[in-house]
Amino acid sequence: MIAIVGVGSTEHVRRSSRPIGGMVVEASLAAIADAGLQPSDIDGIVTDVSYMPVRAPADEVATALGIGERCFTAHGLVGGAGVVGAPYLAELAIQSGKARYVLSYYGADFGSVVGGPYAFPVAVDTKVGLEMPFGWYGQPLYFAAMAQRYKHEYGLTPEQQAEVVIATRAHAARTPGAMRQDHLTLEDYLASPMIADPFRALDCSLISDGATAFVMAATDRARDLPQPPVLVAGIGLASTADTQAGYFTQHSPYPGTPAVRSAPRALGQAGVTAADVDLAEFYDCFTITTLLQLEDCGFCGRGEASSFVEGGRIGPGGSLPVNTHGGLLSHSYLVGAEHVVEAVRQLRGSRGEGQVPNAEVALVTGLGVPDHATLVLTVDK
């Protein structure tokens, strides 16, 4: 078993003038220092397979950090799945003796780069030729269609969607550095402009610049470091039988996420059930993904998530706090990396006002179409 021994983040802002590599280096140095290590101690790097190899390559980051010989470098799944699933590859490297301390990082410049996340579909010829001419373009529209299908099959009201957003905003208000900390009411949500029915602007994730990193080590080695080790108790990876180009319109079951397969694998490896989870950090690019993953991870039955979130259940003080830093909807858009860092801080008991009492088991998910990763983290007893 391995543990997360250090975490670090930059400031998260809507638009930064800083290069993405510089932000990654800052976050990585903070994570290494948090672990009580020096950059020269790092001998492994794991990142996602899609964005980081292009925007912040491991060789450039390692050189800027002053890391010596890298015995192990690997790229995992896409985006959020790659970040949340990074401990899988790190564990292979550590257990095989290829590395002692493995760094994982993710940086985003979606707020300042031309096109932002909307540039991704344009790079796919299938979408340009077959979907975009008919107006099928952009992530809000892709996920709004899933929400419409869910609404048709099970029922989904604006008030229930608002519960998800209001909960993230309440958590963000208790989180230093969260981008959206202003108080949000149901009336505020209903006044938010419609983007793609049934999504209002507040149903959609933030767009931001920033970086986040974490360091992993073998559990016995972790216990000699300054911070309380957070154990990687279970890791589940899954993909759909779809291409990235076809996922948004063709995946089956629709709507749904690969969490239906990755979550049971992670929970099973950890030897726990959904009922044992004290807090969940879901990849929440849109409100519908929170609802779908509540069901796919086993917290409620199919079609029950819309009512499950009512009454503040996933907000501060609720029976299942979800996205306790504010998530992608209210904290920042770091595709799941900040979700991992938040779970670590919660299990360390270092979240101050935002601390979930007696938190011992955290579940974290990352979606990177068509991939998904679920991570179960626990305290070291």
C-alpha cells in the first residue's frame, strides 16, 4: 500500500498571465515541501495522458524543479481520470522498486489559452464534420443532453439542481482560496441565465488557471515523514467502449458514467462500502455528473439522486458532504487534482472551518472522457 505524503496548490484565478509550467513548478515545490522532502528526493512522475505531456512535459518540470535522474515517468488516463488514477501507476513504481517518491501534478490555463476547454472538440474531425454543423458543440450542450434524458426518465427539477450548486457554494465559503465564495440562494440560482436547457450558468463548472500537485510514497516510508499519511486504500479504473469523439452522444448506458465500474473496484479493494464513506469528492463539471456519480458509486439507487440531494444532505453538516472545497462548480477547474488534495486535507483533519468531523474514509472520482477513476483514501490507524 502507498500513501499521499504531501500536497500543494497555487492560487486559482479566472485568468493568469503566468505560464502553465511555472504554476506546475510552484504547486510541485509546495507539495514536496509539505512532505518534508527535497526535489532531489523525487524519482518518479505520473501525469495524465492528454494535457500535461503537451502543456507541462515531465522532463521540463523535472528540470525546473531540480529533480535528478527520474527512474520512472508515466502517463495514465485522460484528464481527471488520469489525475485521480495516478496512484495506480505510482503504486506499481513504488512496489517494484522503480521509485521511492512519486510526484503527480496537473496545471490548467483554460482561462487564458485561446478557446479554453471549447478548443478540445474542435480538434476532433468527427465532431467538426458530423456534429458541429447541426449545433452539437460545447461541453454544456453535451452534458445538458444527459440531464434532459435523466429528467425524462426519472424526473429532475430546477430546485434539485440548485441543491447541488448551493451545497458546493456553502462548502467553498469555508475554503480559503475558493474562487466563488459568495452566498447563493435558490432565487439566485433561478435567476442565473439559461445556457443549454436545463442548465443555467450556475450548473456549469468554473474556468480557471492554476496548478495542484501531490507526492506519494510507500506506507512504511510515509510514516517517517512530517505529515500524517493518507493511505491509498483502493483504486478503481474504468473506460467505456467508446472513443472520446463518440462518448458524449453514443455512450451506453445513457446517461451514466464509468464510475459504475470503477467505484465497486475501488471500494472492494479498500474493503469498505459506500455506507462507510464520510465524504465524497466527485468530478462535478456539471450538476448532472454529481447526480449520476451518486448513483453509480452506490450512494443511492438509479433515479434517486435528484431526491437524495434535497434538504442539504450533501452540504456542510449533511449526512454525505460532497465536494467539501466547492468542487469544479465553486472552487476551481483542475479536473480532479484539487479534489484529491482536498480529500487529503480532510483526512489529516487540517481543514479548519471546512473540516468534516471524524473524517476517516474519503471517496474521490475523476472523469476524463471516456475514462474514469475512483480513489478511496483512509486515515492511517
